[in-house]
Amino acid sequence: QVQLVESGGGLVQPGGSLRLSCAASGFTFSSYAMGWYRQAPGKQRELLAHIISGGSTNYAGSVKGRFTISRDNAKNTVYLQMNGLKPEDTAVYYCNKVPPPPNYWGQGTQVTVSS
């Protein structure tokens, strides 16, 4: 069965950096576009960045130039390097296929940006 395990979140000061990781299993990882999503309190989950199997990427305007998505198909892992973090980046971050399946999300990893 599909399993997605996000890690790497934490508390960081504004302007700081974090690198998130997502280990995937239960499907042919290299065949799927993967994305990073986030959900802030009281807001809908949003897609921040995605990467296709060949490596091409796309970003939401709110994170373009600050966040970088990458993948290692040999390790079934997708990463999100986050630089220049802002308080408004505070949210739970999830990875998933793009588009996501209707009935599965991992536990996510909390990112809190605060001084």
C-alpha cells in the first residue's frame, strides 16, 4: 500500500532554512510526478511545488525563488529545500503524488517560522 513519510520540519527563525524529506513506498515512485503541499491553520491545502519523473519542476508564486524541489528515484525520496523562510510559511507540509489520490495523505511535518 502507498506510504509517504515526511520529515525534517521544525522551528526556525525568519530568514532561516530547512530541508524536508519524504520517503515513499508502495508504488512505482519513478513513474509519478510528486509534489509538496502545505496546509496552514484555517486554510486549504495548497500545492507548492512539483517535479515530474524526468526532473522538470514547477512552483507556486509564493515560494518561487525560495524553495527547491528535487527527487532521488533510486531512494524513492522527494526533497524540499526551503530558504528565506517567512512566518507565513508556517504550516504542516505534506508530500504526495500530483495530482494526489483522493484518500491518502501522510502525517506531514510541522514547519514553524517564528522569532
